[in-house]
Amino acid sequence: MKEYLTLTEIQNDLREGGVTCVQLVDHYLDKISSQAHLNAFVDVYDKEAKAQAICVDEKLKNGTAGRLAGLVVGLKDVLSHKGHALQAGSQILKSYEAPYTATAVQRLLDEDAIVIGRQNCDEFAMGSSNENSSLGPVLNAADNTKVPGGSSGGSAVAVQAGLCHASIGSDTGGSVRQPAAFCGVVGLKPSYGRISRWGLIAYASSFDCIGPITKSVEDAALLLEVMAGYDEFDSTVSSKEVPTYTTQKSWSGKARIGYLKDSIESESIAPEIRKNTIDLLNKLREDGHEVEPVEMSLLEYLLPTYYILTTAEASSNLSRFDGVRYGHRSAESKDLESMYKLSRTEGFGDEVRKRILLGTFVLSASYYDAYYTKAQCVRRLVREETQRFFEKFDFLLSPVTPTTAFTLGEKTEDPLQMYLADIFTVQANVVGCPAISIPNGVDQDGMPIGVQIMATAFDEAKMLSFAGYLSGVTAKDNVAVSA
């Protein structure tokens, strides 16, 4: 079967009789089976997906099919899908079954998307390499010795390797964009509150966003349009009207682009990422766009602020996993206290335990003002500085990551180096702005490089329009793993 770049291409073939949904599902199931070593999927809904494909094919014949007919999609293992296992990559939720369907997932199903399975991720979405999953690491399809990025590593690899057409992940500090960059695909983090979080297992509630991973900006825009909008079940979701992202005109005119000076000049940036980013900026200048270097005075405080606040929120959110109501309960417990201690110790992995402990520490009475309160103040200052930036520029452009995908195990013993992989992505989550990662060539080893575009809050329409244009500029250097 030929490789499809967009859902539009699939639907054209469906209308012309060149393919059926059943054939698409069979193709992806074969790919999942043959590429099982990648460990991208932890659960495959083969019978259910085939049954749904038959139903959608019938709807197509009757002219009643939804907007996503022909879309075969995978879900990150943090999204509820009623009647299906939900584990968040953790042993503490082993054998847990989702009692309801997440709003974002239901909106996909309502438009006749076909869910093919549940995808591997870092435990409770905490990680930058997908090595923290209790279900084993995911391998990068471009080089099986490399990580796929995290925490939505399984979701990115599934699209990269052609195991499904699109995936739905979550992004708390870069968890959609960073693996998208490492895998050479498109990853979109919308504005905070643009998509309902109802049914998303919480890591850090004021940072978490649901976002699509696709092969094209066009499909990312479509999936955002379908999933976005008000939801009575989520008090934090925006009631702003959802633009028709898919009907926005192609980018025209000249953009005002600021780029992080440190993202180009820092010695920690891989030379080939620096070169590809500079080449892209020069091309934009040649095309008449206004391109200027900028310095963010609070850049060095982004990661500390992010990790103080997210670990604090994680400490609170993950307190519900205690062995009492659901999930793992230690067989060795002898009383209530030992049940709590042993269940959580046995059920949580090292990284999750570490972040819970850090979060509990910064929330403790003796250190609350010194860390948590101060981090909240810095978050407000970062937001104000970012808003001032967008008064002058349309977009902030930077690499997505300081390096391309690194070797499995390379950074597991050095958490600081692992955390630095998020240096360019966390700002969008700290301030709530939308950001997108698109491919920008490859390094000398053939590993994908990404470039990030960030816009002001709820300006996804303009950002997606420019990202579509920029994808055309970078297309000659893009990499794709054959599906």
C-alpha cells in the first residue's frame, strides 16, 4: 500500500475505490506486527478496529461518514477510552480499565476516526526519552539504538514508522513536540485550555495539553479543529470559539520572526541543528521576512520554574494512586500505613517517585514560599515577558531540542542532561502558548531535526498557516521512514 501524507489523500482514494477502511486497518495491523520490536503499541485493538472499519466503509457508501473517515489513529496511554485498559506506562495501574472516554477521544470517534490501539509512553508522562515506561523503552524507527523522545515516544514512532496515520499525545513540557522532532514528524501543542483535559490522566494540571502527532501540518490542523472547544466536564477549557483551522488561507505576506539568540550561539547546541536552523533563518530573510535575534532575560529560569511547579502538581495529582481505590495494592502490606508505602513503592518507577518526592519537598511548610511561591512569581514574569515579545513579533522560532535523538541509556544516569532536552519546549507550557514542531532536515547520521514555531495564546490559526508555509521551505531536507 502506498504511503499517505495527508488524510485528504486517503479520503480521495476511498471515494475513488482505490482503497477501503478495512484494507487500511489490515495494512496498519500488519505493520504493527512486523515492527513489534519498536514497542510503540502496548495494546492493539485488532478486532475492534476491523469492525469499526467495516462500519465506516458502509457509511462512506451511504454518504453519512464523518470528517475523519479513513483516519486510523493511536492513543497515548494516558487517554481514557471506555472499556479499554489505561495504564499510563505504570505498574500502579496494571489491570485498570477506563470507565469513560476522554472528551478529545470521543470527538474523534464521533467523526468516524478508527482507534487502532494504545501507545507506550514514559510513566505518567514523566520523561524525555520513553525509557521510563514500566512496559519497556520505545525504539526510534530511524535507528533502533536511539530513543524516540518522550513522553509521547510510542505515539511519535507509530506515525514515523507508518503503524497508524496519526496519534494523539499529551504535552506538559514538550512531550508531543520533542518526540516529533526526534522522529521527523509534526507535533502540535495547542494553547492551554484549547482542548479539554477531561479523560487525560493528570501529571501537572496547569501545564498538561492534549495534542496531535501527524505527518503533515494539514492533518494537525484538522485534528485540532475536531478536538478543540468548550466542554462542560472541564472547568479549565476555553469557551473561545474554535476557528475553522482547515479553511484558513495559505500564508501570505511577510512575518515578523524573533529567534532565540541562545538557541543558535550556545555551545550545547549540536552543530548540525545550529546549521539547519541558521540556514532556515537565512532563507526566511531572503524571502523578505523580518528576522531578528532576541534574548529572553528569564530563559535560565524556565527549567527550574517548570520542574518546581510540575513536580509540586504531580505530588498532589498522584496522591490518588494509593492502593485503596483502584490499581496496584501490595500483597506484602500488614496495615494501612504499610499498604500505602508498599503499594506506591512497588507501583511507581524511579522517575515518578523522584518527582513526587521533589514536589512534596517544595510544597512542605518550611520550603513552600522559598520554592513554590517564588516559582509561581517567576512564571508570571515569564508570561509577561513573552507577551511583550509577541507585541513586536508574530512568531518565536527555535530548534525543538539541543541535540538529535540520543542513544538508549546515554542520559539515564544524568537527570540534568535529560531535563535539558526540554530547554526550548517548556516555555510554551509555562506561559500557555501554542507551539508546533515540524521537520527541518537530518543530521549526518540520518536522524531527524526539528524546528519549533511558537505563537501568542489562541493564535493557532496564524501559527498553523505559517507552519504549513514553512514546511514547504524545509521539505527538501525532510526525512521520512518508509511506511
